[in-house]
Amino acid sequence: MKGILTDITKCIGCRECVIACKKVNSLDQEYPRRWVLEDGLSARNWTSVLEKSEGFVRKQCRHCLKPACVSVCPVAALQKQPTGAVTYDKDRCMGCRYCMMACPFGIPRYDWKSRVPTVTKCILCHSRVEKGELPGCTSACPTGATIFGERDELLKEARDRIAAKPNLYINKIWGESEVGGTSVIYLSSFDLSFLTYGQNLSNDPMPELTAPAMEAVPFAFLGMGVFMTGLHWIIKRRIKSEEDAKKNADNKSQEGDNR
């Protein structure tokens, strides 16, 4: 299983990773909105660089080994892949936002600008990784602050760095075991608990904690899923009908001009 190791001590805040992410994933420019300013993530920004007094911290989806977002999605729009990526299928998404409520890292974002709003997030450049290429963010980093590889090897590398410079690093690998472990892990010289909004996460996978609550309301959950899926389908069909009608009108107009 693949993963990313981000070493905060090497980050210079250049934001080349942010630029590369937007380019590789063909993400539009963000519109200034107050809810984007908190951490820089949005439907059009899948990674961001936070400037703290102690240094710079890159934020992105952590790609949990046992993702809470996957476990609560009623239409399987989110999937954990063998590569380590948690991918997202917008054509399946019905916009319920259960994943946003379930994620302990506050990663998924709602695309308010879309005519059929869905949730978006980093997918660890899954298609590139399947072809043997690096994720856009890691290939662009000029200092090696964020590197890609096998998760087990990255964990070993992180332990070796801590052992070699114990006075530089906090003796902790963020993401090694929290919520069952994540594919994106961190080394730092200062506390990164702000990435979980100050929560002390346990090592128990989130799906195991949310399962009893999800099982308690199966019929309501299923009913809402069916309703939202139907509504999503109706809206998409209406938009397609409008686009087809406009296209036909344009074709007729063009035929008239040609005559």
C-alpha cells in the first residue's frame, strides 16, 4: 500500500504542491469565500499549506486505512483502493454530506458552485499512481518535504529520521496508528493536533465506532439515501434536457442561417 510522508521540518511554504495539485487535477481557481479561509481547502483546493508560527504545514486528505467516509457513504461514491488512495466518484455522489460529518480530519468539501452540488477531495492522484507515476504534489516538491512510496518503507524512513535527529523531531509519527492508521503520515518538530481540531483521536478505526450508530437507523438511512439518489437523478436529467433543448435550438438557428 502506497502513502505520503510529509516532513514539516523540510517545508519552506513555497506552495508548489498546491499549484501542481490544481494543474494535475484540472481544478478551477477558487473564488474568495469566508469558509475557504480557515484552512485553504475547498472543492477547488485539494491541498493547502498552513502558515503557523513554528513553520509550514501541508494539509490534505489523510487517506485512512479504514476510512470513516467510506463506511458512511450510502451510494459507495467513496472507495478505499489497493494503492492506498480513498477515491471519489462524483457521478455516484448524491450530496448527502455524511462523509463530511464522519471525517475526523475535516477534509471533504462541498462544491456549492456546481448546479448539482457534490463533495470533492484529494484522491492521491490515483490514476497517476496506477500508471507508476508520482502524485502531482510530491513530484513538485523542491525540498523533498513530501515524498511518496510504500507506507511501510515511509514509516521506517520516519523512524530513522527521528532516531538520527531526536532533538529536531517530536518522537511521534502522525498517522501511524490514529483511527487505525492513515496513508498520509507526518513528521514534525511541533505539535500537529490542530489538524484534528484539537481532538485526541484514539487508535480505533472510525468505522468501528460509527457502526452502532449507523445500524441503529438503517431504515431512515436507506430511505434518505433512496430519496436523495432519486432527487439527484431528476436534477441531472433536467439539466441534460435543458442542455439538449438549447443544443437543438442552436442547430436549428444555424440551419436557418445557412439557408
